[in-house]
Amino acid sequence: MGRNPERQSAAPRLAEISKELDDTWFAWSGPVIGEAGTNITAYYRIQGPHLVIEYAPQRDEPGNHVHTMYRDPTNDYGSALLKQ
């Protein structure tokens, strides 16, 4: 079987994030118990030195939707690459 290019390119990033797990935090805002057949609106954030992940459901009309975000705060808009 051939090599998986996605796995190869993700490996260095996963190694970096794994080394920083002791400095990575999880935050939750919203209910912790839901009723069967209903949706809950809860926000969460995972943040470490080189990682930010957010999940933010939006309750609006005509329908509900979700905002998500993944970024490296040390390399916003490729700033680390531009410095090179």
C-alpha cells in the first residue's frame, strides 16, 4: 500500500500539539444536561500554545448554524512564514 500524504503532512503538527498537551486547556460554556429530542447551545474552546479550536453554535432565524475555527495563534495569516 502507498504512503498517505495527508498523514505525512499532519505528523509534524500532531507531534508539536502532543508535546504541549500539559499547556492545553478545554473550556465549556452552556448546559451540561440536555433533554431528549432537543438541541442545546453550548460553546467550547480548546487552547494551547500553538492551537486554538472553537465550536460556537448560533441560534438565529431562519435556522441554526455553527461557527467553527481552527488556528495557530503563533502563525496568524502565515506571519511566521512571512518572517522567514
